[in-house]
Amino acid sequence: MESTDVNTAPEPGAALLMGAPDLVTVPTRQGLEAVDIIQRAAGQASHACGVGPVLHDGSGSTLGFLVPPGTADAWDLPGSACTHTNGRGMRFGDSSPTAGDTGWLLPPEAVGPVTDPEVLRAALGEAARLIEAADNCR
């Protein structure tokens, strides 16, 4: 096989664009807890899925988890929303957002392709319970 000396490797995040992931948005506090829960679980079990790319908004009020396409069709977790992105407005490979803009908390090139919706659902539920318990201790 001849070499063409042409780099045919996809750009970072290109696999995400092919399937236009859906986006689960949650309040920042709950989302940060969920990221920690998923990362701890992935570190403790070799078969556990890690967290995929996570966006933060410029106001600091929400985090968005990229999940597989089609997740929005059945997402019904109270306190969160899941929307189809169809790739609109998604910029991959830009891991240095400007102040006040939406940017990556966990950029695509630093983590797995997307977060498993069932893993995310469980982590968000656990995060909500932890936050409620902490708030009730005050």
C-alpha cells in the first residue's frame, strides 16, 4: 500500500459531529457533583464508563453533558433538559473559551466521546440527593 503523505486523521471531536450528540443541561452545582461521581466510579471499576465532554455556560448557571443522539427522545429526568443539537452551534476542538462565553469544562479531546445516558441519570440522581442532604444540614 502506498503512502499518500496526506493526513487523513479526523480533527478532535469529528466523531461527535458525525452523530450530532444531544445535550443534557443541568444546574451547575448538580452537574459538578455528577462529574465527580462519574469520574470516581470510572476510577474504581475498569468496566465503568467515564464522563464525556461537558460544556459550561457563560453565566455559570448550567452545565451541559454531550450524550448519544436520540437521548432527548426519552429523557425525562426532573430538573434537567435534553435537547437535540443536530450539530447546530457546536464547535469542537476549541478548548479555550473566551470570558463570558459558553466553553468546555471537559473538552472532547480530553475525555471520552459522550456520556452514557444511564450513567448520567444515576449520577444526577445521586448528586441531587447529596445536595439535598447537605442543604438540610444547615
